[in-house]
Amino acid sequence: MRFVLLLLITWTAVARADLMARALDQPGSGGAQQQAPAVDNNLLTWAGPMRQISLPELLQIAVRAAPALQSAKLDIEIAEAQIQQTWVRNDWVFDAQVSGAWSGAGVVGGISVGSSRRFDARAGVSRMIPTNGTVSLHAGTSYQFSQSTIAGVMFENKSWTDDITLGLTQPLLRGRGSFIFNAREQRAKLTRDAAVLTRRQVAIETVQAIISAYWDLVLAQRQVAITEASLALARERLRITELGANGGKIAKAEIPAVQQIIATREEEVLGGELAVLERSIALRRAVGMAITAGDIGLRVATELETRDTSMPLAPLLDRSYSASPELAALAKQEAGSTLEIEVAENGLLPQLDLAIALGPTGSDTTFARATENLVKFKELSAQGTLTFTEGLHRDDVRGRVRELHAGRMKVRVNAIDVRAQIAQTLSRAVAQIELAKRRVVLSQRAIDLAIENIRIETDRFNLGKATNFDVLNRQEEQRQAELRKAQALIDWHKAETVVQALTGDLLPTFGITVD
């Protein structure tokens, strides 16, 4: 884009120099000066055809193509994936283990050592429970065989052992309860909610920036149109002056003043066309449209009608506070800080964990009999453990709690500041609307008076009591009044956009949904 702007500026400088050279070119002594030839619209020809497009079309393109909106949408997708990751706490976990050992017979240090074989297999399932404990069910079987020789007599020992164990591990103080169990998912949900609010804020800011760039383009087009209309008046003035000079009714000395104004207006038109292209490029960039050779300029409607609606500040402020995505995101951030504080304060409790295991056991020399004894509950085993752990100072956890409290207070301070910023921005926008209304009325009055003064000055010129310079000055006053009115109307529209953005009406006004 910088390269394109550099070409535009270079070309404009050359064209301006050519205009001034033509304006200052005068024929020999005694002859009347010739009218400077009109400048061809080479700048817009070079830029390619002007694409006609409306504001709703621009906004629909932006919703699909704007990088900021696409990035914000991906942030929501990432947050949703992080929520899904927390569901692992509800999964059943299956585990299994098989092990075996074998040793052969031999002589060690003159002592005969027999052979032995061992085989173990275990399997089970476990899962976390809402109290942040863990329940498990395991079953296993074990086979042992050993052979030894004592005093020449061989002895064999063979046994099967089967067991089923139901276990429970439960924190009793630190880490206990459904609040800790669900804390990770709550964090992820708050992150997701903040991402949704951020996307809405990005959408509002993107749409507001596009509308602002759109009105800048409208203003640039209106400025060119007003200047071209003034140029047409000046050319008509030159035609009338030349006719009067040829008929001997007007002095030929009146011609150069009109030619000078024409040259100046042509240069201003050229500068205005450059401004139109620059605003077109800025609008394309904001929307996410391509910027290519021969496809630069945009043409938009230039209607600047406004609605004279009442804007009481108090209800607008209440609506702005309620609709602000930034304030809502800070509220989510504060809720997240509160969650972290509660989790951290739970960490100040002593560690007291209970672990119990209970289940039947069956043993015999064969697998079938061992299983039969297991089923008949001939042997029961139970085991329990109570573990207590407590640090003496716990400065790490206490410091973390202090940090989180300070962070939550900082969020609240930021929320107060954001509310003040909203109030300031909204008050300024409403004031700008009220001021723009008065500027439009005054500018229109100035336009009407300028038109009347042009008529009066033209009559005085026809009577020989005024010069072309006087008439052209009146025309310039009309042009400046029209430019001021156009600027006031644009300021009015931009201020309305600010109010709509703050009150949450901007996206619904253009039928844009992002949630």
C-alpha cells in the first residue's frame, strides 16, 4: 500500500506542476490570455474503474474476511476445546498389568537352590467422583510355584491367590468438595465467555472503523463534487467574460483572474481525487478487500441526510454500561479472580487424606478352587490409611492469596476507569451531535446568503461596479460554506456511530450477529 501511495503522490506532484505551468503560460504583449486547457481525469483512469458499493455490502464482506473477527472466532474455538479437556475428570480409567518371574535350580556356595516361578495379573477401573476423591475396583490373580531339595528330599510349593478390591481415596480437608472438582472447568468456561465478549468488542470496533472510513470516503467524494461544481461556475464565468471582452463590454484585464481561479480549482479537484483514492484504499484495508493494480477506487453513495432524534444522556449512559462488552469481560475476569482466590484459600487447609480398600480373597493350590473361595467370601481383607500433612508457614500459598486479592481489586479499579471512559466518550459524542446540528443550520444559512451575494455581485459586475474578482470571491464563499456543511454532516454521522457502538445498537442496526 505504501508503494501505491508513493506512486499517487509522485504523479500528483507532477500533475500540479504541469497545471501551474499551463496557468502561468501567457501569450505575447497586447493579446488576451488564453484559457488554460482542462485537465483530463488521468488519475482515476490510472486507478481503474471505480467500484460502486454500499455500506451494508462492505460490512458483510468484513464479517467474512476481516482478520480481527476471524482471529476472535478462533479464540472462542480454542476456549471451547479447553473446556472439553476438563471433562477428563469424568472418564473411567482402565488399567491392567501382567508380570512374571522365573529362576532355575542350581548350587550357590555349595548349597542347593531350587527353581521357582511366579505370575501376576491385575486389571481394574477407576474414576474421580464429585467430592474430588477417587473410587476404584481392581481384580487380580497370582500364581506361585517353588521347588527345593532338603537332605535329598524334593519339596514343591504351589498356590493360587485371587482377590477383588474396592478402593476409595478422599481428601478430607484440602482439596475436598465439588467446588475443587469443577474449578478447572469453571476457569475454562469463564475464559470462553471472555472470548465471546472479546469477539463482540472486536466486531463493534471493526464495524465502527469501517463506518468511519466509509464516511471519510463520502466526505472526500463530496468535497470533489463541490469543488467541481465551483470549477464549473468559474468556467461559465470565464465564458461570459470572454464574450463580453470580445464585444467590447468587459475589459480583457478581467480574464486572468478567472483563469487563475480555474487553474486553482483544477488543482484542488486533482488533490481531491487523490484523497478519494487514499480513502478507498483505507476502506479496502479496513474491510479486508483486495488492493490490486486497476482495482483501487471505490464509489459510495453520498446521501448525507440525518435524523433529528432526541438523545438524553442519562438513559444512554445506563444502556452503554449494560451493553459494554468490555465491562462484561471485566466482570468475567473478576469472577475468575474470585474463583482463584477460593481455590487458593482452600490450599491453606491442612492435607488430610483417607484411603481405604476392602474386598474378598481366595487362595488354594489350583486356580478353580482359589476362585471358588473368592466367590464364597471365605477370606476378607480391609486396609485403611489416614495421612496428615501440614506446612509450618505456607508462605507460598499465603503470598498467592494476597496476589489474587490485589489482582481482583485491580480489575475492579479498571472497571471504574472503563465506566468513566464510556461516560466521557458518550458525552462527547452526544455533544458533537448537538454541535453538528447547529453547524448544519448555520452552514446552510451561509450557503443561502452566499448564493444571494453572488447574484448581487453579478448584477454589480454587469453594471460595471464590481470586478470578476469580487464575483469569484462570492463563489468561493459559497464553496467554503458547502464544504463546512458537508463536514458537519459527516461529523454528525460519525458521532451517531459512536453512540450506537456504546449503546449496543450498532451491530443490530446493520443485521450483524457474532455471538
